[in-house]
Amino acid sequence: MARYEIFVTYKKGIFDPPGATAQRALVNLGYDEVADVKIGKYVRLEVADGTSEERVREMCDKLLANPVIEDYRVEKAEG
Amino acid sequence: MARYEIFVTYKKGIFDPPGATAQRALVNLGYDEVADVKIGKYVRLEVADGTSEERVREMCDKLLANPVIEDYRVEKAEG
């Protein structure tokens, strides 16, 4: 089995309401040092050996991310 | 500004419905090589310089993750 990690984030300029809410909540809890919070998705894929990164990117474009408003980064995980 | 990345995942044994749904959907789309999908949260924090990792872990325990059902990993981001 091969493993891939995918990090999905909003594109620049797209408002991230959960992140903004978390930022305010942290400041209210006394964590004034928090300037910005962005919340995205962290996907772990377990695929058959030999599955290419290109194929994983295809899955992202079709299902795991919304390419209209989101960016993603794919990394092959070790071990 | 310092940046931290936080990866929140369900603990072992906790069912992950969005991941299970994504796995089935990928197989239905023809990606038979997908054995497992887990979907967690990817948080990017921007904090004042000098904020310790311990302090960030405190924020995770209090707000960003649910320690009862979730694990998290904190990494200091470069740049």
C-alpha cells in the first residue's frame, strides 16, 4: 500500500469562516498572539502500490477538493 | 510572525464518516485502487514571534481539536 497526504486550503481571497471564528475565539480565550487562523482539510489516502501522484491529483480535482475555490498540495507519505 | 501547522485526525477506532463516504465515492468513480480515506483538519496558525509549541498545543486542547476523539500533530512551518 502507498500513502498520500493531501492538504486542501481555500484559495487566496476566499473567505474562511471557520478560520475567522477560531481566530476570534482564541483571542477571546486570552491567546492574543494569534494573528490568523486558516482551517482546511487534511486527507490521508491509502492506495494500491504504484498509484501515481498524477492519479491522486485527478481524484482531488474530481472529488476531494473544489478547484474553483480551493488549492491543494499532494505529498507521498513515507512508511 | 511565526507559523504553525496542525494536523487533526480521528483517534484510532473512531469512525470517520466523511472519509468512508469519500472512499466509496472514489471507488464508484473508477478509482478501485483506493483502499482507505481519512479526512481530518489542517489548521494554519499565524502567531506572534516567540510563541512556543507548548502554547499552540494548549490552543489545540482547548479549541482546535477535541482531545476525546481526535489526535493532533503540531509542526512549526518554515518561512
